[in-house]
Amino acid sequence: MKSKALKTVLPVLLLLGALPAAAEVMAIRADGRLSLNNGLIEAVIDANGDVVSFRDLRGTPTDLIQSGQKLYWDANAEALGTTATPPPKKGYYRPSPADTSVELVTATATLADVKISSGPTEHFPFRAERHYVMKDGLPGLYAYVVFRHPADLPAARLWQTRFVFRTSPQVFNAWSIARDKLIRIPRAEVTQKLMDATFRLADGTVKTKYLNSVYWGDVPAYGTLSVEPGKSRGIWMIEPSPEYHNGGPIKQGQTVHDDVLLRVLQSSHFGAKSVDVQAGEAWSKVYGPFLIYANQATTPGRLWFDIDRQLAAEKAQWPYDFVSVPEYARTRGTLSGEVRLNGAAAGKSRVVLSDPGGAWSDSGKGYNYWGEVYADGQFRIEGIAPGTYALSVTGADQPRDLSGRTVTIRAGEQDTGTIFWEKESHGKTLWQLGTFDRQAAEFRNGDEARGYQMFSLYPQQFPNDVDFTIGRSLAARDWNYAHWSWYMRNPAWHLRFNATPQAGEGKLTIGIASAQPAKGKLTDVRVALNGQEIGAIRLPKTGTAGYRGGVQDQNYNLVTFTFDASLLKAENDLTLRHADGQVFDPALIKAADSAAADDDQAPGTAAPGQVMYDAIKLDVP
């Protein structure tokens, strides 16, 4: 392989130990493998397209991948039709040399680009093209994958696709998903499997990959760290744009667990939708690029200082000029405008661009963009790939989103002008509990919901169950974030308030952030006012927030009950009762059998059903 000398300028200022000499990017083939080396990082790629070695060459050269493991890519997909052979479990597709080719498409002193082509197969009806890109002067490796479904392939479904970096336990001892969140990797012996990637340890603690779930749009960088006195190092996932994730700004999923550093690009966790492509439909999408980045410093805080700097540098370069696939939009547009709600600025809301023809929270075949609406009602969204999008506005404590609009993005600046949004009114609001924001975070335990088996806290915190009085009780203390189907003494939660009798019809509006039936296919929560039933919340499972650590699922529901306002009196009692609830029994808190523990459609433990209330509002004529 021919290459040219290049003087490398290192931007990282916080490196620990001696720096290697400046070096050009070299790509060398040997023994069926391809080695990329820029004097800072060496990445070795095998015939399967997996990175089997990722060495940090600064100071003492150190392989950051666990011995015998790799950095690999996989997918969960299926053919939507009859196949000659049974599909693999959960549609797992991991490429093999038989259906994979590895090609060095660019090799200069400043950049090496490796293209890995895989598929299609009988059970993976896509053509997948991965890329690893190494640049001079950068201690990292870019990665991305393009999915292509030509019209001649059968109907297909893509559930999940991700890159998995198996980190070395001899090197790393901590995770960090935020500057102020450093978690030591649990190393105690596993004594019991509780559910998918969730284990009880010999010291009595539980480790689970769901502990470190995040909203991907809010967390553009996270990593696995080595923390020792006076020296630290990290291996990080840095994402300059979340545009390719399905589900928009509320999409959540895994980041790090055990000795695994993930970059999940599409998933159905928390009730999100798969990508479904029909027979005869041509579809393609670029997932990424993102940067796998290695750094060294004296403390974790200094590692994060460097990450903030590098993230800013990556965002400034987006869209990247090194991406070699035609589907990637190098020319982008900007959308700005104003949103007014009943004539006032619609602050604390978001403008979301998504796939046309459906809810923005279901979007996944195309790209998603969003931007905050500020206190003055203005918004601005940059870096949008040209195309036609559905435009929605969500938030501002409104039960329903503004939807039904489309916008066509072109290169350059565009202005929507003023978007007028009307509040939904059912008369006079007598009271409201919570904020309509699609999640139950403001209620008790909402800030700790990522913990394992949060329902087990209920007996100690609510020994007499929930009994809430409007104007006296506190939402963050007296209303639990999840209404479990198990109860202590009273099968109904009480919501008490004062009012005066009214003529006409009242409206009770309830936002549901998550639902998990206790039995059967639907929840059965009976809603009564002063002993008179006015409706029932009957919803299918919306996702996995109740038992996989969340305060919302991707799917949101809004229910409105109309009632005779003459039922109101001076002192009122609104009750919400699981008709299929049962008395809390500690004996029920146990792991299911190993088969159920891997079933994404079942809790995996004998966890109760639940409903998470986003907000509850009562209106009178």
C-alpha cells in the first residue's frame, strides 16, 4: 500500500504520557486482515469486517478491546413472508465471510476508508454497507452503515441495528453517561439471571443494561473509563447528530453495560417501531457516522473536558465531507420560524420534523429533526437533509400535539413564518395534576426510575396506598410515578378535591405515558367520581418502561371521559382502580424462568402491571 508522509497536528491537549511521533495514515493488508494506523490508534479489521484489535498507541500501547473479542456490527431483521428455513432467534444477523467483502476504497496519508458489504440473505433481505474511516491526527475511528432494500428484494422488517465494542476488563473499571455520573463496573460473581441482561450478584446487588439507558437525543457522548489515582483513559461514542435514530427526541435505549460499549442506531426498545419495507419498495438509509474516540487525562473530569471539545469539533464538521455513499446528504437546510399558542409564545415546546403520514414518535424510515421553541416563540433547526417532512409541535403543557402540516426542506435558509396553535378547551380547568409532557418524571421516583424493580419500593413508601389531595399534597412526594396493579390496603388510588356542583358535562383528560396490562392484552383501570364509574382505561402494552427502567414509552395515549357535572359536590373523591389488581405479596418478586427472561414481549419477572399517568386534568362547563 502506497502512502505519503504527512505532518500530524494533535488537537488533544490532555494526553497522559509520552506522545508518539506524528504519523501518516497507513493501511496494510497481512494474513487476511487490514490494519489502519495513524500513529495514535491502530485498528485491525478481519475478513468478516469486525475490528478485532483497537490499540491506543500513546504511552504504553494498549488494546482497548477484550482479548478474544471485537468491535462488531449486527442487526435484528426478518423477511416478511415464508422462508425455506426457520429464521434465527429474534432475527439476529451477524455477517460471515461467506456473504461479506472487505474493500479499502480510499487510502491516502490523511484518510483511510474501509467498505464492508454484507447481505442479502434469506432472513436478512437488505444490502448492508459498513464503513470504518480513520483520519490523520485523530485518536479514533468513524463508523457508519447504509441499509439498502432494492425493489427486487422481498418485504422486510428491521428491528434493531448497532455497533458493539467489547471493552477490556483488564483496562476499564467504570462507565460514564454524563459528566456527573461515574459508575464503577460491577465485578461481583453472578448468582442468578433475572431477565434479559439483568443479573443478581453475589454481593446482593443487581446489574442490568437498562440502568444506563438514556434519551439518545440528549446524550451525544458516553463512554467506558479506566479511573486510577492520577490517570484516566476512556473509550467513547460521540454522535454529532441524532438524525438517524427512530422515534425522534424521546427515543431511549442502551449505552453501556458489563464490558460492552454500544452505539444502537435503530431499535424497538420502549415500544418504538420497526422499519417495515414492502416488496417492490426501494428504500435506503444512512445510520451514522459516529466517532469511536479514545482519550487520556489525569482525571475523569479532564476526560470530559476533552470530550466536550471534541464533540463541538464534530458538530462543526457535520455533515461530514468524508462520507463516500451517495445517500448521505452533504448539502443541508435550516428551518426557522415562530410558534404561538393562543396568541402567546409557545415556550417549553418542540418543533419536530419526521416521516410524513404518521405520528412523529413512530418515525423511522427517514430522518428526524427537532428544535426547542424558546420563550419568545422562536425556533431554529439546522443541518436538515433536503426532503419533505411532517411538521409537528409538541409540549407547552398541551395534551395534544399540533400536527397535520408538512414542510419541504431545500438547501439554505427557510422560514415557516408564524405557526398558530390553538389550545384544546373543555371549559374551565378546575385542577390539573402533572404536566402534559408525555412522561411521569415529575412524580415520586420519576428521577430514579432506571433502577431495577422499582415496584418493590411501593410497600415502604405507600403503606396505605396513594391518597392525594389537590392543593395540599405534593406531586413529587405523594403521587407515585407508576400506578402498579399491586396494592397494599386499598385497591384504588384516591385523588381528592373541592368543587361546587355544576350543570352540564365535565371532562376528565388523562395522558398515559406507559401502560403494561396486569392480565390479558389490555389494562383495566376503572375511573370513578364519588363512587360513580365514569370510564375505564383499557390500553394494550405500550412498551417496557415499567420493568426496564423508564418514565415513558414511545407510545403515548390520551383518554378523555365525559361525565355528568352534577356528580360534583363540595368534597370529591376521584378514584383510579386496577380491576385486575392484587394485594402486594413479596413472594411474587422473583425471576421468571430463563426462557421468559429473554422474551421481549413479557416482563421477564413476576412484575405487576402498571399505568404511568403523564397528567390528569378536570374541566367543568
